[in-house]
Amino acid sequence: MKGNISLITRFFLFASGSTFELINKCPRFEVNKYASIGLTVLFTTFLSVLSSYFAFSLIFDSNFLAIPLSLLWGCIIFNLDRYIVSSMRMNESKWREFLKSTPRLLIAFLIAIVISKPLEIKMFDSEIETYLNKEKIELSYNVGKKYSSDLRLLDSKKLLLESDFQKQLSLRDKYYEEYKCECTGTCGTKVKGYGEECKSREKRYKLFLSELETNKLKKDSIIKLHSVEERKIKELVEKEILIINSNSYGLFDKIRALNSVDKFASIFILLIFIMVETAPLLTKLLSQKGPYDNLVLENELRFEMDYLK
């Protein structure tokens, strides 16, 4: 039968973890079964290479590193799947075999989760980008909102200072009118001329002018300080928003976004990968004990007997 097995079938048998010297003694249906298992292992390897390429592209942003690392990861998954399948031994009791294969199934589940996420991210790339852009806008809005109360407080302080100063200007005008009308004799004592009351009101007016000048300098100085503080806060807001907008999202950010975009679709895709990853194991578990398994058991027993002798 050796001549009847093609080179590509031999490769599939190698991927299934079967020993060619033993499988070559088996009927054709047994060869086909293990070739199918090997083909499933290769499908899983291909998906793992593709998935890891997307993942490493997000991490390194360079094909120079992403391609060899993804090929290395594919080799690791291939070797691990091949070992998991080849290490299973078919017994008469399906339940006992299932219990023994539980750790292998758990490993297969973990592999499926690892290789599915990058492909899910690629499939939902536009939705994830939209979600992350909305998140950036929301974060930028929250930054402005965080400092808005401080800016309003500074603005209200400046308006209050200006309002108080306007009141002082109105009082200055009042003192000036009282001073002038007293000197012209149109109000107050009704005595025209530079009398005592006129001098008193002039003195009050000029004294208030001096105070007003001092208050204006003080007001301008405080407003200037508030404006400087206000400018610093605005610069801080712009800086934080710039940092938010310039941040590039990595693999784990996109995984987080994926869970928020469409959790049910993500679970559905994960189940498909779990099905693909566990297919070789399930094929062996569901199939009856075949000629190859008998040959493996026979050779193991012969080796043990020879060793004991």
C-alpha cells in the first residue's frame, strides 16, 4: 500500500501525528480518517497564522516582524495540536477516554480563544474604529467638562471685578456732578463760587479719583492673573485632548472595544473556532477503535515487554 499513498496524503498523516510505518499497514479507510484529522490540524494552523499576523501587526506595526512571528506562532500551534491528537489512545470505554482527554480539550478551548480574537478584530474593524473614535470624542468632551467649572468661576470673578469697578466709575461721575453743580451754584448751597462746600466736594472728588486709580490697577492686576490662570487651564485642556486624539489603540484596547461592539457575534465566531480547534479530538473520540489504534497498542505492549525482559 506504500506506493498508493500520495505525498500530500503523507503530509496530512504527518500533521495528524500518526506513525507512517504503522498507518501504512492499515486499510484505506483508516488512512483517510487520519488524513482528514491532519487536514483539520492544518486548517487550525492556517487560521492561527492568519490570526497571529493581525495581532502582531497591531503590536509591532511592521511586516518585517509580524510575518516571521506569525509563522513561528503557527508552528507552535501546529506542533501542539499534533501532539494533542497523537497522544490520545482509544480504549474500549468512551467515557473513560473522554475523561482522559478533558485536559486536552481545555487546551484546545484556550487555543481557540487565543486565535479567534485577532480575526474577530479584523472582521469588525470598521465597527471597532467607529466605537473607539466615539470614545475619543467622549473623553475629549469629559476633559472640557472637567475644567469647565474652573473656567466659569474665573470668568465670574472677572465679571464681578468689572461690575464693581463700573459702580465705582458711576460714583466718580456722581461726585464730579455734585462738585461742579455746587461750584456753579445749581445745587447744594446754591451759592456760586469757590466756597468751602465747593472746596470740600472738590477734595472728595479728587481723593476718590486717587482711590479709583489704585483700585483700577488692583483690578487690572487681578484680572490679568485670572486670565493667565484661565489660559493655563485652556492649554491644559488642549494638551489632554491632543494626547487623547494622538493615542493609538493597541490589541487589548480593540479586544475591549470588540466586546462592547457586538458581544453575541463575537461569541458566535468564538464557538466556530472552538469547533474547528476541537474537531480533530472529537473525531478521534467519536470514532471507534480502529486498526491503527490496535497497532499502536500492540507496539507499546511489545516495547514494554522487551523493556521488562
